[in-house]
Amino acid sequence: MNASRIARPDRRRLIAATAAVTLVASAGCGARPAAQTGANAEAKDANGVVNMVMAPDPVWKWMESQGIKQEMEEAAKIQVLTSSSWDEFGVYAGGHADVVSAASYEVPELEKQTGEKTTIFGKFNSDRSILAVGQNSTAKDICELKGKKIVTHSAVSITIMWGVFAKKWCNLDLRAGGGDYELVVTDPQNAAGLIERGDADAGLLLPDFSIPQLSSGAVKPLYDSKSVSQIYAEQFSDDKTELTHPQNNVFVARKAWVEKNPEEAAFLIKMWDRGVQEWAKNRDKIIEAYPEDFAAESDKDKAFIRDWLENKYDWFVESTYLDQAWVDSETKLFNLMKEAGYVEADVPDPDFTILPKS
């Protein structure tokens, strides 16, 4: 079973990204135009080509299969070349991609490890993770889980946001290798099963990777099944109806590259904006065409995830374009991260580039 787009390898691998440059080059990426690396790297002209690295994505597959990608490329005379990899950061840090998809709250660490100033110039997927416990648990919230074994698919990623919530709500520390909980990292498709078997007390789960346990009631979500993004909107956002913070998938590039190649950057966001429009119109068809990207193995599974998206939370944004109000709200996230100790106080907030709609 393939993992979904958001379920990437542990971000601790980012620390080794520089060492991976030689391996990436030897894997056959050298034939492509590649961005330079290093804090003082000079951005090159894209010349109508965008190199993007991303994990497998159902919307992108749909755009290709329907001929939409090719049609848009021919009209704009700009081509998007994609590398499909679960180690997007390694490819990007090695200079073999202009654009990478990442969680917005991981950008400070990306800049720290690469030594390059980046900018966020589009959005795509919000944080859909939920907190769930075993069916017989009496815990009502994360505060009541102090000292308990909590399973997650990454020591960073979604765990950062639940750690921020734990710090704000109950002054507890959720992190690997210490803190007030016993954090266990496993593959996302195994997390709910560990709770069901009693090997973990709770879990930070992706709903589409927990279908059997959620549908059977073997695990039960807390917070009325609300995702991180829904909770963030209710408690930390100025606009309670804006459910796209924080982002698990923003489009990130070296700031110098975006400044040097505004047409290519704008085209990429335009293409992905068409993608989310296709998602809104053809969601059920896309799930049916690419069930592996939703960890759906049967018709029952597909029905479950369709119902979750329709009635609980759809994590795909309505538009990939940024505006200032959205940027201001997303930026508040980094103040929360600093207060919770996930980012040093003197680390600057990520840069955002607002591109005009075309």
C-alpha cells in the first residue's frame, strides 16, 4: 500500500540532506536543470522549465491522466518536470529541484539545514491529523493523556502541532526522547492498529490511514473528530471559518529563484489551482481512480473516506493562491511554535510571496 502525500519519512532525515547530495546526483537527476545550493547561490533563469519534487499525489495523477497538465503547459509554453520521491527534502537540498512541497511549520528547519532563504508561494493541503484513543479509554483530551504512550508517524511533522496544543492547553511537553508523554514513532498505516491492540494509549492519526479502526470503533477520536486545522481555526485564528491553517503542504522554493522566475512560479501555482478545482468537481472520481493514495483497499474503505471528506474534513484547499490575510493568520503559527519551544525565539518567520492570479 502506498503512503499518501502527507505521510513523508521522518523529517530527521533532513539533517542528513547535505550528505545525500552525491546519492541524489548518482540516481539520475543530473540530466535535469538544477538549482544551485548554498546560502550564496545565484538563482538561474528557469527558461520555461520548473523542476519540482513531490510525493505521489492523486490530484497530480488526475491532471496528467486527463490531459490537463499538458494542455496548460502547451498554452503557457512552460513545462513542469516532477520527481516523485518520499525524500523530497533530500532531492531539494541536493539542488535537484526548484520547488518542494513541505509543511509550513517545517520551513524554519529547512532553512536551517540548507542555509538558504526560502519563500512560501502557494498552499495545497491542510493538517488533517486527529487525536484518537482506544475504545475503552476514559481520556477526554490531550491533557488527560499525560504519561501515556502516544503513537505518531513522525517525531516532527504533525507532532509539532499537537505539541503546541499540549503546551498551550496544559503546559505539557510532547516530543520524542523526553517530555511528559511516551512518544512512539511508527509508519502511519500501523499507528491505529497499535492502539487497537493495546500497545499504545493514543495516537496522532491520519484518518485515511486509520480506516479499519475508525470505522469499527476500535479507536475513537477526541475533540469531536476535529483535525489540527479545525482546532487551530477555532482557537487561534482570527477567522473561525478559515480551515486551511496550518498547512501540511505549501509550495516552497529558494526566494532568489522565485524572484528570478516569477512567470514560472506563477504558472506552477496556477496549474495546482486548477488541480484543486478538479478535486472539488471530481473528488469521488479521483478517489475511485487512485484509492492507494487514500489507503483505501475496498469499496467500504472508499465509502468511509468519501464520507469523512464530505462530513468531517476535506483537507484540500479551495485555492492555492495566498493573500495577506491568510499569510497573517498562518504566520501566527510560528509565534505559537516559539512559545512552545519548537523554534528559537530569534529565528525569523518564514517568508511568503503573494503571487497575482492570472
